[in-house]
Amino acid sequence: MNPMNTLYYDAEVSDDIRCQQLYDGQLFVYAPIPSSLALVEHARALAEAAFAPLDPRKAQDELAVLFFAWAIAAITFVIISSITASVYRMILCCPRVGTRSTFIIMTSPVGRLPSSIQA
């Protein structure tokens, strides 16, 4: 086992090598692509709307813990339910990333609103 980790930037390696290196603790970073930037902008807009008029980066300092946690869960649910698997594939299926062993798992993390913050 190699005690040092390597950070690979825009590495063009086979899916098998990348998977093995990830399993061994190596790190891969890829430059943004238009589809990933669009996903980030979509998430940013949702966060800004959910926490308005607060700055979403500072909302955790201003809101009750339960309300903040619920809001984050709701944003996550909206992102997951509004973006189809095809959008995720556009992000993951760029020429740099192999898709033979890529799985997209979509979950629903939101349950009921905690009774302490229900209207």
C-alpha cells in the first residue's frame, strides 16, 4: 500500500485504472464542464430562493437548527426530483470519464416537516 496519495487533474485513464486508484485512496479532479456548471447554478438558485432574504452561505448561523436542516433536505429533494438521470449522465459521460461502471442512485431524503416547525 502506498502511504502517499496523488491528486490527478483531468486524468485520462481507463475506467478500470481510475476505479482501482479511487479504491486505493487516490483523488481525481476534473475541470468543470457546461453541464456540471448548469447543475451548480440550478442548486445555487434553489438555495437562494429557500433562504431568502438571507445569504444561503450564512443561513445556518441565522436559523434554528431544525428549520435549516429541513430546508437543506427540501432543496436536496427538489434537486434530485427535478433533474433527470439524463442530466446526470451528461455530467458523468463527458469524454474524460468512463461510464462502464458508473451507477446513478437517486434517493428521496425528505420526509415530513418536523412538528416543531410545521405551520
